[in-house]
Amino acid sequence: MRDILTGVDHWIRDDKPIALATVIQTWGSSPRRAGAKMALASDGQFSGSVSGGCVENAVIEAAVESLKTDQSRLLHFGVADETAWEVGLACGGSIDIFVKPLDLDFFEILRSAWLDDHQSVHVTVIRGAANILGCEMLIREDGQVARTFNDRWGGKILESANGALLHGKSCRAELDAETEIFLEFISPPPTLVVVGGVHITVVLMSLAKTLGYRTVVIDPRKVWGNSERFPNVDQLIQAWPEEAFQQIRLTRSTAVVMLTHDPKLDDPALKIALASPAFYVGALGSKTTNAKRRERLLNDGLTESQLSRLHAPIGLDIGAESPEEIALAIMSEVVNAYRRQSQFEVQKEAVVE
């Protein structure tokens, strides 16, 4: 969803009408998950993707029609439809996509949620009477609500939103026989926090930025942790770990990496990170270095369970030698951990259901 912001901002400045298409639900081997978005300007330019190319042309046509009529539409594509082969969805899956003209005022509310460090739920009416179809609201994890569209369903919507927040999962919900909503779970962008402004970190931050991660570098040593070395990171903290981590919110969307080789920096940071909900914690060093590190941390009060979360030696085993290759190995392991976490949560929810 954040990948469409640049295009949408440009079109808003040019005063172009915009339509927004959102994946509502997928079945089988559809390539994009619920919540994936594509924005379309009135002149035919588009940004983002809802199917990896399979049904984009058909969605663009629907978006153009939505802008002409100022009406929202719920689309379905699947191999059971006689048009499936025509639009290109021949991979065995099916997909529901909701298309609506962009509400510029609400988009500013939505933008703040996408860039926020807190979770929220974006609610859209995807089936219902013409006067409420496409209506939206935003419910933040602290209980704040932006916009409402019908007090009659307020309690039911809040209950469904709390469920989406609890399970970290987008879903559909019926409000009555004629009315249905899509609840899009919005989580903070994944964040990569690196302790130690070494050469590997310079490359690693560049890779993380390319992949859409928020980037943070911690190093009290100004010769290593300075803006000349890291001009493009989102946050540069020149402080020791105990102080630095007070400025960072570690969540299930955070990865923490130690690259200093200095126990005075790495060990305090590891004690904080391993006790947090961070989805990944890794530390540079050989097997011997890691064995000594484990012994120190156990003596410092960490448990075997906490230490079992530590990725050390760090990175996927790709035979990396240069700083660039080591950064690639680390980033690959971080992405793998992030995706595995998401898949596990979806599978766990499916088992519960």
C-alpha cells in the first residue's frame, strides 16, 4: 500500500481524479494478498499492483468507469468465470477487488495510518446501499476513530476491528444481509535497527531502504555513527544502547542486528532486543564468538528460551565474504524471518477457525 504514495501525491498535486483498487480476498494461487492496492489517475497512469499483472487491464477499465460514474464497484475474477482466460487469471486462483474513487480528505487520514508506528484498521463498505457503498472509517489501536458512516452498526464494526487488531489480519464481515465491510489491518512498516555503524551497515541500510524497511542506526561512536556515513537513514541515534532503545518502539515489525563486535555495545542491546517482541534478532560473529556471547548473556540473566531467538552467526549461509555479500546474507535472513512470521500467523488463525 505504501508503494502507491509517490504516484498518488503527484496526481493530487496535478489535480487529477484518482481511483483506488484494493484486493479484498483471494483464493488459491492468486499472487497478491488482501490489502494490496493499485491507484489509477484519470489520464490512465497507474501505480501499484493487485494481481502481479494477471487482471490489471480489467481493473484499470473498471477504475476508469468508476471515475466516470463516481460509483464504487466490487469485482470478482476466477478460473470458473468464462472471462478468466481473457483477463489472464489462469493460475488456478480467484480474487475479489474493490474499486472506488479516491476520497482525498480521507486519504490524508489513511496516509497518516500507513506511516504511523501504531496499528490500525481501515474499514470500507464493499457491499450495501448506494448511499453508503465505499464509505470508510479508520479505527486505531488506541481506540480513536476517524469518520463514521452509520451509528446503527457502530458496536459490530468496533468488535470486528478489534478482532482484526488482535489477530493482525485483514478480513471481511457482514453487518446485515445486504451490507458487508472489508477490514484492512494496517501495521507499521518493517523496521531494521542496526547497532554499529560499520561498513556492512552502510550497505545493509541501502538494501533495507530498497525493500521498504524503515532504517535506524545506533552507535555512540561519532566516527562510526554520523550523518556523513548515513545520510539517508530514517533515524540516526548517537547514544549507548540503554539510552538509544528508549527512543525506539520495538514491535513484531522490528528486526534488530548487532554488528559492532564490541560486547560493550552488543550485549546490552541484545538483552533489550531478545526480551522484546522483535521478529528478528541477529549478531555478527563466529561460532566461537557466539559461544562466549551466550555464556556472558546467560550469566547476565537471559534465559535459554530468549537466547534461542538469536540468529548467530548472522545471515543466510550463501558463502558471503565481502561486506556487500554479508549485507545481502543478513537482509535475506531478515526478510525470510519476516515472511515466515506472517505466514505462521495466518496458518495459526486458520487452525483456530
